[in-house]
Amino acid sequence: MSTPDDNAQDNASAREAPATSRGREQPKRSEGQSRPTSTAKTLWHGRFEGGPSAELMAFTESLSFDRRLWPDDIEGSRAHVIGLTRARLITEAERDAILAALDQAGGELLSDSFVFAPSDEDIHTAIERRVTEIAGPAGAKLHTGRSRNDQSATGVRLWLKRELIVVAQRIVALQHVLLDSAVEARDGYLPGYTHMQRAQPVLLAHHLLAHGWALGRDIDRIRGTLARVDISPLGAGALAGSSLPLDPAFTAEQLGFANTFENSLDAVGSRDHIAEALFDLTLIAINLSRIGEEWVLWTSAEFGFAELDDGYATGSSMLPQKKNPDIAELARGKAGRVIGDLTGLLATMKGLPLSYNRDYQEDKEPLFDAMDQVRLGLGAIAGMIATATFDIRRMQAAADSETGSATDLAEWLVERDVPFREAHAIVGSLVREALAGESSLRNLVAHHPRLGDEAAALVAPGVAVTRRTTPGGAGPKPVAVQIERFRAALAGWANWSEFALPARP
Ligand code: ARG
């Protein structure tokens, strides 16, 4: 996060940069004074005799983090200006002057030559100030019938719609990696675990796709959330609408929103859609953390199930032999931070009376942080898995312990009419004997009066996993079906994420 001081530096460097479209010198930020000497005015200067203190600006500014909303703010302003023309509140000439000024301000922001003023407490203020500088009296009409409350809420919703779809696209990319790895793993298997104890062997493909399905639900959740994000608050004004003949439905349509608000207090006074988006991001972060934890284990010498590509591992500054799974560890670690983003916003929202409260400005940093971390994490984990090498031989050796087929022995007895509880006890006592080191389980089974050679064959390496035949199970037969079902589901998720954002009119 940049601080107001960074902004001051930005100003300085922007001043030095070859200015393309700036006409005149901008006021300088004055440090260490309790009153800015700026000639730029606050949006509310008429009501106030004095200017804002430096302490107030430093504590309340949001420009340092909401400047990334500039494309959305400009888009919202364009729609608003067109709406003002339609309502005959400004002339077409004024509209064109404002639109041109918005274009120019956007160009400056894009090329990083936009010069911020000390009085620019947020991106909305900065853009309106610049538009007024460029367009003169017409620019002063831009904010007609609008408040920063509906303006900033509109900007965040536009931003969120776009960014959530990018998250979905990154999930799809990770799912493709998992699918490709699953196909490549063929009939390779590893121990499946419960309680982190070896339980039954499962195909590696099955294991990888388990994460793939969970990520699919993350996309489904984003879809559900988007329906509640896709509502335009523009036209709610500060809280109560307007006396001017504005048409919220018109600007909503201009901006490509599916719906407009039903209640102006709710439009500017709610952040549940942001909390919900943060929850979706948090669950993705948690899913990534679980993948991460597995890879920390899998790449350890003790497991040795996988080796990371050099590009996706780090070394130690002191221990020459080390190859560390930092991506996997940070996927685990950053989930904690993202959970903090969610709980922080929930705490901010708690107990706030209707409608807008300045507390709501605190919605952006957790949202941006969670979005950035989850997007980076999805890309890093996808790259890590795509480039890693699985050691199927080690996985299978770990899965081929004789006791991994204990359930198959019990089920073999069940098929011969032995009640399951009795079968469980028979096999359990053989396992106990085998573990005591008397004889191999296979040998004990072969010589047991109720089992014998046919049952003993189930204990051979690689047999147990083939016995998982039920739909959705871990063996080669159902997994072949599952791979095709996942491929079809993934095509659906991919298609949605590619076309989710309708083209703007
Ligand atoms: N930066 C503010 C925010 O993000 C904009 C709204 C300020 N509104 C106000 N009435 N002071 O919430």
C-alpha cells in the first residue's frame, strides 16, 4: 500500500515525467504543516471557513488505495454524464466537453502522468477536480445529482464484476493443470489418507481431481455472488435519491449492470456483496492452502512423492542442499491473511446504522488485498503443479503396504456371506498378527481356513486400488468415467468464465 507520502513522491516524479496532456503546474503537497497551502479546494469548501488539516487528510484519505478504481470511476462518470444529458440537465456541448475531459484524465492516469493534488482525498475527487480543470464550467456540472457514496459504490461493483471473472478464469487454468496431470498419471496410485494415516490406495488422478471439483464449486460460488454484485447503485445519491429527473435504470444499462437498486438507502448503505466476494476469495485461499500443505508434505524427503521444478522452488541462503516449497507454504500462510481480510470487513460492517458511513471506506483494502493474493496464488500453484514431477514409484511403494488391502479382504468375506462385523474381526486379528512380525499378511491369509489363496491374491501390490469400482470411487474404472465428467464440467466453467462479462453497449 502506498502512503500519502508516496503520493507526494508520485506527484514529484509525475512532474518530472514528460507531460503530454497537462497544461499547467499543479499545486505542491506541503509537508509538516497543519493546513495545506494548496489552492485546490475540497469538494465541500463552501460550507467551511478553513481547509482540512494535514492530520485529517493523512488519516482519512483513500487515494493511496482506491486509485486503482480509476477506470471504473471514469466509466461510471461517463454513464452519469450521458444520463444528465438525457435528463436535460446539461447540454450536449457540455456533455462532450466533460466526456473529452474524462478521456484526457483517463489518458493521464493510464500513462502515469496524472498529477494528484493535496486535496485529492480519493480517486473520485481527483478525477472530478481534473475534469473541472480541463473542461471548465461544464466540468463543474459533472457531480450533479450524484454523491461519492453512490459513485464509489458503483466503481467498486464495476471493478468487482471484472475481477471476480478473472479469478474464475485463473481457477479454470488451475483446473486444466489438474486435469492434465490426472490424465498423465494414468493408473498411478498413492496412499489415500484419513486422519493423515494411510487408509486405502487411490489413483493419483482421483486425488488431483478432488481438488478440481472443489475449485469448481468456487467458480459456482463466484457466479452466485456476481448476481448480487451486478446491481447498479448509481442514482441513489448520498442516500435518498434526487429531486432531479435522473433515471437509475438508464445508467445501469449504460454500465452493463443487470439490475438497478430498489432502495437508495440499501444501495449506498450495504456491503454484503463485498463480504460475500471476500468469503468466496477466502474459501479459494483455503482450498489453495490445503493443496499447499499437501505439496509441502509430498516434496519432503519423508514422502518424496513429487519434485518441484527449479523455477517454482527456492533455495536456502545457508543450507546448500535445500530446495524449498515456498509457493506451497505461502499458499498455506496467505490463507490466514485472507481470512483476516474477511473477518476485518465483517467487523467493520457490524452494527453500522443505515446508510453510508465513512467506515465503509475500509471495505477496499481487504478486498483488494484478498483479490491480489488469491489471483497470485492461483497462478503460482498452477505453475508449480504443471511443472512438477511426480514420483509414482515412491507413491506406489508407500501405498503397497499389505495392510492397505485389509478392507478388500473383509469385503471378500462379505461376498461369501460372512457378516461384515465378523469379517472385520477376522481380518483385524490377521493384521495384528502380521504387524507382530510372525508372518506376512499374505501368508496368513493364504493359510486361513476361511480365506485361502484366492483372497491372498488381493494382498499383492497394485490390486487393492483396482477394487474401488463404485461410481465416484478411487479405482481405474470409475476414475476413467470421472475424468470425462470433469472434462465436460470444466468446459462449462471455462465457457462461463470466458463469456461472463457482456460487452458494454
Ligand atoms: N472514499 C470514500 C469511500 O470510499 C468515498 C465516499 C466518501 N463520502 C463521503 N460522504 N465522505 O467510501
